[in-house]
Amino acid sequence: MLFNDDLPNTITWSPADLIEARNFDDELAVVLLNRPILLHKDYFRTIWNTAKVRVTVDGGTNRWVDFVKGHIGPDEQLKAPDLVTGDFDSCTDESMSYVTRLNCRIIKTPDQNATDFTKSLMALQSTGYASEISRVLVLCESSGRLDQIMANINTLFLARKILPETPVFLRSSNSLSWLLPAGSHLINIPPRLLNERIWCSLIPVGYRAVCSTSGLRWNLDNQVTEFGTLVSTSNTYAELEVGIKTDSALLWCMGTSPKDM
């Protein structure tokens, strides 16, 4: 290993609970964006109901209402959103009436210089919910409009100032992604992902990064990663612990399929 979790200033990540939706703490905020809910029904219901704070963002409110009406049976329950945010150009009148009847806290965020996703994180801060949570899990999809995907990644960078003590994760039906700040990291890999040779990647976004790794099938050794040169995609695991040392922020992405497809 490059280092171990006993060394100072090494950030340890254990994402298994966010991948499998079990054994996680109740200091989680779940944010639902305006993308189809392709996650397994039981995963979505568990992660949503167990979260400390639940947020629907603009058209994500439509997605939540449709899920309740189409997938929740008479013996099941999906908790109401704690916050409903956005400029509401995508949220239908029917959905707005539905969450209004549930007495959800509705915060309109009309600023067009920021995405509704970014503004939802600001709302977590301004309402005081940020003090109650340790992580934010954003439910979205990594397919569709490339501009929206890039905007979501940009929000991960903005989140470092909006919620500086709270990591933000992007969860789609087949992946989990988050920013690794400059420094040393140790990622605990769920055994299933190693056994099934599921993909992972390290992507320098906006900045070049000199990076070293251990525990991957194809490791980096003090190599420059940058668009136009080397980007580590379609990698996989050789060990259950992955060590990463970087001098600049990197986007870490890890596949979660095929189990939850």
C-alpha cells in the first residue's frame, strides 16, 4: 500500500452503505434531482425513508410523486420530503399541490445563475439542516444530457464551499461518484465489486493532477492525469483497499452494477 489509514491526514472512505442501502447512519441527506428513478424500488425506498433529511429538487418532485403513485402499495410508505426546492419551472401544478397538502417545506430558489441542484445545497445550509447531516447522497442518472452531467460535477466543486464539512455523492442506477480533494485517501471496496470486477475510474476535472495509486488493476505511479494526456477510466480492483495520493482534486467513480440494475 502507498499508506494506511493510521497515517495522519488520510481520508478513509467506506461507501458500501450507500451502494447497498444498509447499515448506514441516520445523518444522511438524500436529494432527488429531475431524472428518472431507475434505482431498484427497495433501494430507493430504504435510502429515502432512512435518511435524516429528504429533498426533492424542482422536477424531482414530479419524479417522487410519480414513484409514490406508481410503486408504493397500500402496505408500504414513502416519507414526505422535508424540503422541496427549485425555481419550479419543471415542477407541475399537480405535484406542487400534492406536496403542499403534505405540509412539506417549500423554498423557491429563482436565481438563474446557479442550477437547482446547487441551490438545493444552499437551502440545506440556510435552513440549518446542514448541521444535522454528515453526508449528502444525490440521486440522479449518469445518462442523458451531457451538459446536465457536467453541471452536476460542477456542483460537486461548488459544494466544497457551500457545505465544506459535508461530502456530496452522486448516485445513479449503476455508479457512485464523488470528489477526492488533494491529499491521501483510502477507499474500502465492497467485496462484491472486487469479485465481479466492477469498473472504477479517476478523472481530473478542470485541473491536472499528479496521482499515485495502489490496490487497482492498473495503478498510477506519480503520473500526470489531465485531459489531452492520461485519464484513468475503465480500471478495476486488485484489492479490497484502494490507496490514492493526489496533488489536486479528482473525480472518483465506481460502478455498482450488475447487482442493482
